[in-house]
Amino acid sequence: MDFAKAHRRALAALLVVFLAGCVTVKVDLFEEPKPLKEKVVSGAGRDKILLLDISGLIMETRQRSLLGLGVVTTPGYVKEVLDKAAKDKRIKALVLRINSPGGTVSASDIIHHELLAFKKETGVPVVACLMGLATSGGYYLAQAGDNIVAHPSGITGSIGVLAMKLNIKGLMDKVGVDSEMVKSGEWKDFWSPFRPATPEEKQMMQEVINNYYRGFVEVVAQGRKMNTQEVRRVADGRIFTAPQAKDLGLVDSLGYLDDAIKIAQKQAGLEEARVVRYHRPGSYRPNIYSQIPDLSWVVTPQFLYIWWPGGL
């Protein structure tokens, strides 16, 4: 009997310890966002040249990239980098390292706007370095640069806009699925993936595309100091090799990242400088752009400044 009582007391004691541990132990299921940190890439001196990567698709959010493709650059990330750089008076120049086929119209336009705002606020020179691929929205962002350097073996251009959708009616017919729609107006199901687009819908969509196209042409005309007629002659969606782009006035020079950094250093009037970039292991610091929900890629039309060489 005494043994049984001792056994019960021992179990009770263990239970108390266990419950106390459950109450007092804190388990973090989500890692706290960490601020960006500076890392020296090369060079020496007190003054700095900031290297900012524009890589992969240019999208409003990282939650879901187009067709599940990998690296994404968002307005939220770019604004965070620029906000941090604007507070550092040792940042004397900015080099954009662009390796992107483009992305959405809105994300490209927001980042371009933020780059221009950063230039206006800080007065630092901006040099764009086009790497292996800097097309459409990637080239759009380069227009914020005071100078554009293109990698000699790179591809750029693809100035234009596209919108696409999946027409899954044939598939639905094969599997015996039909759709029903109740709508408040004739165009409320505009650009539905459940039926072919009507001629009227295609015309309406073309008008939207034309409007975005005019905006792209104007940005290039301002960035390259060309008239709109000159830009339109090369803005038919085609891609260009870097030497072709140089001959057409779409870039200032051919060179490598080191050359772009030297140009930035010269424009900033620096005898020496450290090249730095910002990084953060883990999560992401919120700002006005980083919490935009992704509602979209299948059910709504997307307007893209992107080079998309056909098909899915």
C-alpha cells in the first residue's frame, strides 16, 4: 500500500512539473523578421557604393510567382533597401544589377517610381548594369539609371506589354464540366477563362494594352532622352543583343559589373569606395508594399512587361 501511495505521489509530482513546463516554456512558431544588414563586397574607404539586385520576375508579392517560377523581386524589398540607403549619408552611388525577364506592369512601375524618388531625395547617381537578361520590365527599371551598361553577351529590349489567359473550355467539355454565371452587367465576366474571348473583349483588352504600351514608351523616351517616335521604331516587342541595343541608343555602353561600378564611382566623384549590399538571413521586414495579398494568377488577367517567348 505504501508503495502504491509513493508511486501516485511521484506521478503527481511529475505531472506538476510537466504542467509547469507547459505553462512557462515559450515556443516561437514564426521567426521574427530581421533588419537588413550591410555586407562589404569589395573595395575600401569610408564612402560606399550600394549594389542592388533586381533578379528574377518582378512581382507585387513573393507569395506566388508566375507559374511557380523561382526568384522574385518585389516593390516591398526594393523600397526597404532604398529607405535604409537614404538614411546612410556614406552611400554615394547606387548600382542596379538587373537580371530579369520582366514582370507585372504595376510592380515594374512602382519600383521605377521608388528609384526616381530615391534619386530625387538623395541626389546620388544611379547606374544600371544589365546582366545576361534584362528585358521588358527589367529594361523598364533601367530607365531610372543615369547611365546604362549592358553585359556584352546580354539580351535586352522586348519593349511592350502582353496579357494572357488560359482558355479551359475545351478541357471542361472533355471531362463533362460546364460553368454557370450570374452577373450584374454584360462585361462583369470579362476575359473569363471558361470560354473564348469575344471580339469585343479582345478590342477592349487591346485598348488597355495600348495604354500601358504608351506608358512604357514614354518612360523609355524620358530615360534615354529620345523622342517617342524613335522609341516606337524599336518598341515592337523584339529582343536585342547588347551590341544592337548600343547601336540603337538603348544603352550607353557595353561592359561588366566592374565597369558599371567604376562609372558610378566616377559620377559620384569618389577616389575610393566600398561596394556594399544589404542582406538578411530569414524573414522580411514589412512596409507599405510587402503585405499586398496575392489573389490572382489563374482567375484574373495579368498585364505584363515581360519577355515571354510563346506557350506555357
